Amino acid sequence: MNNKFKIESIVIEHKLYDNPDTFFIGEYTSDLDYGVIVIQYDKFYEDLTEEEKDQINVRNREHTGFKPCAGGEKVGTKEYKEYGLQDYKRMGQLNRGDFYFMGIIAHADIFLEENGHSVYQKITSGGVWGIESDDKSGTEEIEKEQIEDLKHQLEHLNVDMSNFDHIKIDRK
């Protein structure tokens, strides 16, 4: 008998990525020095007055500064400060929950009926992680890529693809 697995459903999932590496944005620190934004003032340490430096509120277990990645620009340059402030604001947005990181993965449920028995399998795309939830255009592009990856895997497994382009893709 030459039966093939058939596609029952296709799903695109957006999954919370709750422990992302945010190195490309920056990191909180208690070491206040050149190139670090002092949280209390939302200003770079080197731009503070001596009076402001003396009044920095240092609390136990709380970071007092933020060291931005600033796109890899050289500390102290105009570009470093511009990108550094953008990174600082972006990290604040992440902390407030204005956006989150997620993964996008596609999967197909496939089945084979043979001699009165059914076999079900779930085939998944490779998935992409670390996507910012508020990047709508990037999200749509990654969804398309994951569907294509899934399609390629199904073809490789010799799944019946005759209904692939007609199946409604669910989103979760």
C-alpha cells in the first residue's frame, strides 16, 4: 500500500521568550563611570554636575546605572550618546511590559490512516527566537519564513502536499 501522511492542520505560534539575552541593548550596573547613564537623573555620568554626583542615591541591591550597548559606538562620541539613550529607553519599555521577546514557530499535524488505525505526528519548523513583539513587519516576514521551512520539511518527509496551499493557517 502506498499511503502518505496527510496534513490535518497548520499552526503558527508566537511563544513567550521569557529569558532573553538583552546584551545588544545594554545592562544595568552599579559601577558609575564614563559612558554609564545614571538612572536617577536619566543622564550620562560624565554630564552630571559635581552636586548631582554627590547626591546620587545608592541603595543596597539596586543598580544605579545603565551601560548601553549603543550599537557598538565608541564611548563618549555623539553617536554613543544618541544610541545609548535609545537603548536606555528601550530597556525601560521592556521592563514596563510595553513589548516582550518571543519565538515564532510553525507546525503541522499530519496523519496516516491504514488498516483501520490512525497515526498522528506533529512536524515543526526550526523556529526563530528573540523577536521583539512590537515589530509587526518583521513578525510577518518571519511567519512566512517559518511556513516555508515547514513546507520544505513536509516535502522532505514525503507528506501529501496536495492540500497545503488550501489549509487555513491558525495563529496562537
